[in-house]
Amino acid sequence: MFSSEKINEISNKINEMIKSSPLADVEKNINALIQGAFTKMELISREEFDVQAEVLRNTREKLNMLEAKLAELEEKAK
């Protein structure tokens, strides 16, 4: 059997060969193409989505507080 050191060595050699071959350029081009397609489709990252969801959650809380305060003021005005 191969030792994990030998497997790592083989893996590193394969990675070096790929980096120095046209495959590395192909991978970069494919990544750029996919990123461009996502941009055109106006997709956002999960991180961006989570930030916007938190902003929306905070806005809803503030709206609920303001609605409650408005209802209280309207009740006092009667």
C-alpha cells in the first residue's frame, strides 16, 4: 500500500503539472465564464443574501414597533 506521504507527493506533482499546463488556463477561463453568467443572471452570494435578510428582519422589527406606537398614540387621541 501507499503511505499518505507518498500519496501527498503524487498529488503535489499532479497539481504542479496542471498548474504549468494549459489546463490551468482552461480552469481560469471556465471560472470567469461561470462568474460572468452568474452576474448576468443577477445572482448573489449566500453572504450577501444573509446580510440582506438580516436588514429585512431589523426593518420588520422597527416597523412593528412603530405600528404599535402609532396604535397607542391613536388610542390616546380618542
